[in-house]
Amino acid sequence: MKDTPAAVPGPLLKWAGGKRQLLPQLQQRLPARLVDYFEPFVGGGALLWTLGMRKLRHIVVNDYNSELINLYQVVRSRPQELLASVAVHRNEAEYYYRLRALDREPGYQQLDAVTRASRFLYLNKTCYNGLWRVNSRGQHNVPFGRYKNPRIAEPANVYACSDFLQGVELLNGDFSQIRPWLGADSFVYLDPPYVPLSASSSFTGYTAHGFDAAMQQRLRELCDEIDRLGGKFMLSNSAAALVRQLYQGYRIEEVQAARSINSRAGGRGKITELIIRNY
């Protein structure tokens, strides 16, 4: 039986680079008028879910991570089946590693969408430090987290997210896929994999494909296109020199963000990030 939805949907996942801590600063920088909303690196969607109380014409989101987009598609169309599947999972190391190993098997891509979404959600909530990371073969490789009583899914939130996603276009692939949709009424929030601050701090394991300097340049070109069309964009990135150089001519502001997901405790805490806008 469907639970009463939460008033506003919230993130379904823990996500490295997620924007929950920065939400107030992002929200206060949103344009006064929002018509069409785009988020081509949606991840955990912290900002996206706050739009639930607004009336927008179009919402289009994308991510390169096919497991993530499959989860959102299942939440949108089959929330009850997802919750039933999640309910059978066990918070045990042996069970965790058996489920994690499924993507090493040749038949993994033939698993049904609900099974894959349930597995993805379970691994995200029970893996070490909530870190979703894959190797070069696209296989999840984070160890068991040993949490005492992890909450895999809150039914009320799953249903609230399902209701919200009914009006959302879900894309899976390169961030440039949003191009045909763009126009003067577009607002685009961009939260790409960050430019590393040092050689040892690089993290590009959300998918099997990295996000290098050439990709950051392509992203700048997309921002220029949005600007030429008369649309608006807001972009989050690290305070690396490359980012400041790439976005010369746009409005660049420093903010202090709390980093809570990191493989090393010393890598957590406050860090300077940049918010870049063309308005």
C-alpha cells in the first residue's frame, strides 16, 4: 500500500560530490524566473528535488551512470516493486559481496530493471562511506561498510520522488545530450566531476570513463552556447586554477563546502569551491 508522500522529495542516495551542504547557497543564486530546468550531471539530485514545489514547463536531467538513471526510471514507474525488492536485502558482508559481484557475470545486463535498481540502492547505502566507485570495467569495487542498521529506502520519500519524476525527462549519456532542448528560457545547473586540486586528489570513478581537461573544455563550450542562446547557467567546480582560467569573463564566486564522503578521514571537512554563473 502506498505511503503518504513526503511534502518535498529528497535525495535517494549518498553521492560523492553531492550538494546537500551547499543547497542554501545554490538556492539563493537561482534565477528569479525558472521555466525550463536542465541538470546534465544529476548525480544524487540534491538541487533537483527542491524544485518539487515549483511549476516548471520542462525538467530534463542526464547522467553518464546508467545504473543511476535506471534507478530513477524504476522509481518513476515501479516504486512499489522497488520497495518490495529492497526489503529482502540483508546487511551482511557475505551477502553484500555476492550482490556486488553480479556485475562481473556475463548475464548482468540481462537482469530486469527493478533488480538492478534495488542492487544499486542497496550497495550505495551499505558500502564503505557511501562511496559509489567503479573500476575501468565498470564494476563496483567499494568494500562493505559494516553499518549497524542502514536505511536502504524510505518508502514515503520513494513515492514522493516517483510523483515528482512523472514530469521529468531522464537521459543517460554524455552531458551534451541536452543541446537540442536549449533555448532562451533554459536554466542549466552543471555539477561535473571536479577538476582535482592535486595529482593525488583525482576522483573520476562514478563511471568507468574519466572526466579530463578536454572534457572540462567541452563543458566550457556548452556554457558559451547556453549564454549565446540567452539562457542561464550555474556551475559548481573546484577552486583549481584551470577552472578559474576556463571561466574568465563569467561571474566566479567562492563558497565553503563541507566534504563528507572521502576514502580518507583527512580529506573530509570544509573546502573552497567555486560557483560560476552568466547572470
